[in-house]
Amino acid sequence: GMVGIGGMKYISRATGTFLSVNALSVFSILFGAALFGLQVWDGSLTSNERAFGKNLWPKFSPDPKTGITPTWASLLALFYPSVTGIMAGTNRSGKLAKPSKSIPTGTISAITVTSLLYFIQVWLVGNVVTRKALMENKLILACLAWPSRFVIKAGIITASIGAALQCLAGAPQLLAAIAVDDAIPYLRFVKPYDFHDDIVTQKNANPSAAIFVTYIIASAASLVGNLDHITPLLTNCFLLMYGGINLCAFLLGWINAPGFRPSFRFYNKHVSLLGAI
């Protein structure tokens, strides 16, 4: 919370460090999994936990601890919040020098790179590790990592902190924007700006009240103890938000709203409608 109050500059400075550690941990997993499949590296696993091509097809079975049999939809609900960081640039558009250029380029690049890494990692690990090991070992990626599992543990820590800081940077900005627009009267107390003839004074440019409200909401949800109980709800909220954004983009393009002039040359309102559906 104190980092968020201090300003966006501290979060931006830390981004490079977090990204470097995360990239190192991802490549450590991929390299370790490849070596494990080639029987050159065992990591913290044994030869009995090595398998080739046995996890290519779905086979749902009860969770060893809860006894609940997952479905494709329930697993998607658990996984989906991990790919919602693509909106980070949009949430911070007010802080970008050229948002019309940076947001499309950054968002499309983020989707492409992260999707590619996810597919490669899932395909590679799933093809060299037994199904039993994947189900029972929650830190299977750390066991595969080369040259040490501590690289993955460092990556988990930096990824968690980095994601929390990005959310703490983006969510308050959205909450503050809603309050400034007076869309919800009950949120007037989180207004962060002093407006004088539509000019924002720099003194109160950081939404301190909105940051504290966001921190309280996130902390309260974390007290549940098991994030698997929260992620399906988060998935529904994200889907509603993305659907609403696409629907608004379609309607604004359909009625030719004067204030809606997207500069992205590949924009098409029908694509927005498809995204909303």
C-alpha cells in the first residue's frame, strides 16, 4: 500500500527487475523440462516420474484431496485470472505518453508472447512428466527447473509481488475514474483529483483513497485461505468486464459517437460485437 501511495514511478522502476527474474524462471522451466525428457537431467524427480506423450488427451479424475472431479469449465475458471494482466496498459492509460500507440502494441504483444509461452510450457511439461506427478506435486515446475529449484521460487515471489503491484496500480485508477465521473455517487469519497476548469492538479494526482479501498478489498478476499475458491468468481467478473468493454466499443462505433475515434487501423466494430458475444 505504501508503494502505491508513493506513486507509479516506484512500481515502474521495479518492473524491469521483476520481468528479468520471471523470464529467467520461465526459461529455467522450459530448459529443465527438455533436459528431463532427454534423460539428461532429473532435477528433484525420479526416472519413474518420466513419461512420453501420455497426457495428450483429457482424462478428468477426482482431486486427491477434495475428491471433486474437475471439468473443462472449472479448470478454465481457475486458469483464466492468470492471463488478465493484458489490461495493465489500458488501466494505466492516463500515465502513458502515447496511449493510442502504446496500448494496442503492448496488449497484442503481451497476448502473443504469453500465449506462446503458456502453450509451449504446458505441451512440454505434459509430455515428459507422468500424470500422477502432475496431479500430486504442486511444485512440479520447481522440481524440473534447471539448474536449481530456487530460481523458480524466486520467480514465484517476484511474479506474485509484481502482479499485486500492477493490480494496485491499475485498479485504483479505474475506481478513481468512476468516482470522478460521478457514475456511482457512493464513490465520491475516493475522488483523487482537484478539478479546476477541467485541469487536474498534480498535487493530488495519485488516487490515495482508491488505493486504500482496493487494498482492503483484496486483503479481505485473501483471508479465505484457498485462492481456488476465489478464482471462479474472479473469472466471471473479468468476463463480464471484457464483455462490457467490447459491447461499449461496438455501440460507440455503431452510432458513430463524436468522442469515439479509435486510431488503431485494424479496429472493426463487428470484432467488438463478436468479443461481447
